[in-house]
Amino acid sequence: MKRLLFVWGACCALLLLACSPKQELKPIRSGEIWPDNQGVHVNAHGGCILYHEGTYYWYGENKSDTTSNAMVGIMCYSSKNLTDWTNEGVALPVEMTDTTSDIIQGCIMERPKVIYNERTRKFVMWFHLELKGQGYLAARSAVAESDTPTGPFRYIGSGRINPGKLPFDMTEEQRALLDTLNVEQYEWDTPAWKEAVVKGLFLKRDLEGGQMARDMQLFVDDDGKAYHIFASEENFTLHIAELSDDFLSHTGKYVRVAPSGSNEAPAIFKKADGTYWMITSGCTGWVPNEARMFSAPSIWGPWTQHPNPCVGPKAELTFGGQSTFVLPIPGKQDAFLFMADIWRPEHPSDARYIWLPIQFKADGTPVVEWMDSWTMEYFN
């Protein structure tokens, strides 16, 4: 009799569970305060999301109330559903005492991106670094590594990219043209100067010491190879550079994209048909501008520019934000989440986030349409 009662009770419990209403998904409302598990607005700007073993990890810049300089470091948050975020603390802290360190408190640490290396089983972070007190002169890339997604990440170093290397796809004719270019011969922002930038004016200037790198992105392709995409050549030209097998350095193989096009804030993704897409912004500082979009049949190009993908209120200003990352939704084909930042330089910590699903036209072209409120159910 006891056994029958036990079985009956278990059946009732299962029945109640099956009949209970499905847990309601929380809405995503771009531009609003997004509290973490402690009730504090998520402080992870210019960042990215890494999905690893069933958990999402959101990395980004910690912004203070009065300055965009790095006073804390790079933050990490975790979530199982993309709406409930747990503050995991500082994944890569600034250096507080060693004034010789690249990442001493007060430096600039921007656009942190983290990828996982299947071969080494390490988590690798790259970010745009500017040395303390030098404004945006350094234009360096910095790298750190961790055994776990939440850190702490071990800072390895920083520098300019691919010193002494020219783009692998430059023709002999294009290389010969470099010999005719000299920065001091041109007046800034003239037609002749713009033509020289396209030909590689700043590429040649920085060849020996390495190329500048500011707003940046990381991308791991289907074959496990990783790439570093960044605004270079005084922010006039994007570079796509191949990373080494351990993701900790560059191989020297790279291409230039949209020379003299003034693109930054690259966010790249790949559709199942093999097409690479990249959303960028213009270079207007903290002020929002119209998004741009490019596509290519290969990571190396050729890259073709398309009209602004944004649709809806303030679409001509990317809804008041700037692209930072595109997250492929795990387990879904051609499902992507567009992420952008609404910068507030007068109160940096109050910067807000824009998250919107990417839709596709009949011809496969991506569209980012404004939605006041939506849930992850969209991807189902």
C-alpha cells in the first residue's frame, strides 16, 4: 500500500509539473537600465558575449561615473538565458601600483573581446589599449589569457600589429606605389591626400613599428581559425588579421578593407551559406551616426558595402547607438543578436545597451529593426 501511495504521489507531482505554466521569458528593452543580480546596472560596455558549456559570459569595459578611462578594468557577467545576469567581478583588473605597467589605472581599455581556444583550452582576451596620459596616440592591441571564463585573466602584453608586414593580397604595382608616398608631402583632408590614404599612406608610415589598432572585434571561423578585425591607419581603414594557432599573436597575414572609408566598431558574423557580414559605424567619436554594412564570400574579401541595415526610429543614427558585437544564437541556424552601446560620455557608467534580433530579407540581406520590447522567444 505504501508503495502504491508513493507511485501515486510521484505521478501527481509530474502531472502538476506538466500542467504548470511555462516560465515567462523576460522582455529585452533596449536603452533601459539593465540590473544585475545585485540590482546594479550592468557595467560591461563595448563588449562581447561568449557562449561556453551552457552559459553566456558577457565581457565589457567598466565605466566610472566621471571618466571613460579605465579605473577598474574589464568586467565579466554570466547568464543562462541572456536576461538574468550575475556579476562575476573583474576579469582583468587594472594595475594599481606598478606605474610601468601598460594597464596602470587611468589608461584606456576599450572593446574587450574574448574567444575560447579549443586546442589550448584557454580563454583569450584582446582589447584596444591606450597608454595612460597619451590620449589615443598609442593605438595598441593588448592580449590576456585565462584558464576559466570568469578569470582572472593574466595580462601578457601590448603593441602595434604586424610590424614590417604588408597585406598579403597587395599586388606588385600597389607595393611600388608605396615608395611614392610620404606623409609630409600631403595636406590633410585634400583630394590628393585622400587618394594617398587609399594607396597606403599611413600603412607605409607605420610599417616598421606596426599598424595602429583601435575599435576591434574577434571572430573564430568554422575551421577554428581566429581573426582580429580593427580600425587602423588613423581610423581610416579596417584591417582583418589572422591570429596564431594559440590566438596570442598575429601570423602576419592580413588584408585592408574599405581603404579611407572611416569605419570603426566592426561587428562580424557568418551565415550558413558561407557569406560573411560586417556591421560598422562611421568615425564621429561618442556621437552616434549611420551604421554601414559589408559582405564578402571569404574572410579575406572582396568586401562589398551595402546600405544601412537599420530600420525604424532613429535608424539613421543606429537608434542612438554604435555597434559592438553580433552573437550567434546557440543551436539555431542563421539566428543572430545585434549588440550596440548608447554612449553617455558626460556620465559614462550610465551608458545603455541596444540588443535586437537580426532579420533577413528574401535575398538574404540582414536587417536590424527597432523593437521597443521583445523576448528570446523570437528565435523560436
